Amino acid sequence: MPGADERLTPPPGYRALFRHPVAARLVIARGVSELGDFVGLAALLLLAYDQTRSVLGPAAVYAARTLPALLVATVFSGWLDVPARRTMLVGLSLAGAALIAVPTAVPRPLPAIVAAGLLGAVRAAYSSVNVAIAAEAVDGPLRLPLFGLSAFANQLGQVTGLLAGASVTVALGPRAALLVDLVSFLLAAVVLAGLPAGRGERRKARPPATAGVRIIAGHPVLRGVALLTLGTVLSGALPETLAPDLAGGGWRPVVLAASALGGAVFVLVAARRAWLARVAGQVAAAAALGGALLLAGLLAAIQAPAWALAGANALIGAGGGWLIGAQATFARLAPRERMGQVEATIVAGNIVVSGCGIFLLGSTAELFGPATAYLVAGALLLGVVLFARPDRQPESTS
């Protein structure tokens, strides 16, 4: 007799997604917000560099986003499931507009870095509550297309937003690009304000900050999927990090962008397939990602042509797209009233592991070469796949 995991309903097409009163607004608001965020990020990066004349300026903008996001996803995670979720999303969008208004009015490095840090906290909270609403108000078959289209919006927003933001900043100055970001926050707030009201259930008292960890650790499937997620994000930025060392000339931007392109294509196609909603499919995709990392390591070791390395990076990006299946599994199995905190716990783990991972793998590449970094990342992920195996665990727990 097949388990619940094998009887999952195949995901519908994207038209059904846009006919749903909640899913449609979530994905539209996410698309508007992602595009504006990356336009604003490009402006903040260029502003910090132009004012400081040092790469430490942009580095400070990136670093400033990490600690506040980590605090929201850990110390303050218990607050994410207390207010009404529609109110929370609208409030976070308005808070983002208020924060980005500061460097818009005063385009200096310090306001830019402070705004970037606080916006990191807003983005972490927004992402967690967004997934919580999907788990609460969007039917199971629609969640995978929703997460897939949201991930596609993120990838597309990253490419087009950074390009457009940099172009507008160079042509018209940072204020113009930051104003685009501010308007995108306000538009997202208007879209989210039209979400249907909650079902009227009373939220429980604020749980402790460790509740999300306990929920994940206490469920064998969620625990295994979480381990696979952390093993995946460990090498998430590796293709972009190693690209400048592996390719030059006209091939460098191709090798650099190949991973994002592969991920965008994968999530757009796989989000409409039932196999990625199954834990067994997610394990297979994670294992394939480990194989793609090993392939890239072998190609780098034999000094393969740049087009081959670009293809390997595209496969790595596609393999990393399985994380939308992990989101769907968490939305299906985690307690709905604690979904915001559970998602925030995963966000916190991803921030820590991806930051430490890219530092360690980058150091490995510096000492032993890019091929070794790819091979180590692939071997580590395959080891996690063999250890975790959440597809072999029962979905119900006591």
C-alpha cells in the first residue's frame, strides 16, 4: 500500500495558480518585491563603492544583511506566528519602504549599510511568513507551483534587477534606483492588502525561540529534509565564486550566470511535476546535484573548455532547484500554526551554513584549486544523502 508521500496529487498548471485568491497575490507580490529588491541592492552596492572607493564598501553592504536576518530567524522567530499573517506581510512591506527611504534621502555609505542590514531582517521575516501563509491557505497541489514560480521570480529578479539597478544608478544616480525599490515595496503592500482575511483562529502564545528546532528535530522526515537542505546550501554560491578563476574573456559572464539560468529553468519545469513533491524525488535530485558537483570537479581538473564548465554549472544550479520540493514538504508536514517559525529556523540554518560553507570551500579552492573545491562539495552532499535518507522514514510521528 503506497504511503501518503506516493499518493500526492500531481501539481496543476500555472493558470490554476493565478486563479487562486491567495496564491496569485503571493506570487505577484513576490515578483514585484524581488525585482525591486535587486534594483535597490545594485544601487546600494554601487553607492557604497563610489563613496568609499574600496571593495570593503560593497562587502559591508552584503555583510550587514546577515546578522539582523539571523537574529530574526532565531531570537525573534517566536514572534512570526503571533500577529495575523496578512497584517504581518503588509507591515513588513511598508517597513521595507520606510527603510529604503533613508538612503534615498541621504545617499551616504552609513545610511546605506544600516538600511541594508535592517532590510536583511525584513526579507528573512517576509520569506518565513510568506511560506506560512502558503501552508495555511493554499491547497497542497498548488504549493509546489507557487514555490517554483517564486523561486523563478527570485532568479529572474536577481539577473534583471541587478542589471537594471546598476544601469539606472550609473545613468541617473542611486536615488533613482532606490526610488524604484521603494515603489516596489509599496506596490507589494497594496497587492498583499487584498489577501483574504484569516480564518479567525486564535494564535497561541509566543513560543520559545527553540520551538522551530524542536519541531524539525522531532520529525524524522523533516529532520532528514533539513539535513539535505543544509548540505545543498553549503555549496550554493560555489559556481559563482569559482567562475572568475575558471574562465576568462567573453566566457566569464556565461560561466558566472550559468548556475542561475539552470536553476531558473529547472524550477519553472519541475514545479509542475508530481515527482518533486515526493520526498523520494527530492532525495534523488539532491543526489543528482552531488553528481553534478563531482562532474564539475572532474572537468575543472582536466581543464575542460569553458562551455563544458558552463554546462556543469547549469546542472549544479538545476540540482539546487530541488529546494522548492523541500519547501513543499515542510509546508505539508510542519504544524501550520508554527510554520513561520519553522521556516525561519531553516532560513537561519541556511544563512549560517552557506556563509561558513563558501568560506571553507573558497579556502579549499585557494589552497588546492577549484577542482578540489567542487569535488569536496559533491562528496559532502552525497555523504549527507546517504546518511539522511528521509524517504525511508514514516511521515507520521507520535
